[in-house]
Amino acid sequence: MRPVLIISNNAVNHNLPVSTVLPFSSIETGSKIYPTEAALSTEVTGLQKPSVVMVHQILTISHNRLVNKIGDINDTETREKILQVCRNYFEL
């Protein structure tokens, strides 16, 4: 099991049995952050370790695989940081 960030909109999430997600991975201090990743602190994610959200590993998964909600990312600066990585990855 791996924590994920749901990026599909509520219309998709409420009307289909799947959601599109970006997985997280923990990182150590000084780790290389790739252009397809956004580094996020524990304060932002609610996770136990600093993490990266990995845009290059985007997935669409069944709602059955979503077990526990950890929290929301409401910080505007963090949301923009993740969105910018997505824009770069998809050349939008």
C-alpha cells in the first residue's frame, strides 16, 4: 500500500468507480528531486516522513483500493507547486 493524492475532479470521483491519483514516496534529506516530482513536507501531507508526489507514476485506480483518507492539501502554494509539475510533465 502506498499513499496517493487524488487529482481527478469530483465529477469523475462521484460518477465513476475509479479516481486518478499520483503516488507518494518518502524521501531523505538531500535526496535528488526529479522534474516529475514535487517535494512536500510532513506538515502539508500529514504523512510521517517528507515525501515526493510522483507525476510520472500517474494511475487510475478503483475506489476499492482507497482505504483511509489522511487529509487534504489546501495550501495554495503547495497546490500550485504540484500543478506546475503536472503542467511541465504534460507540456500544458
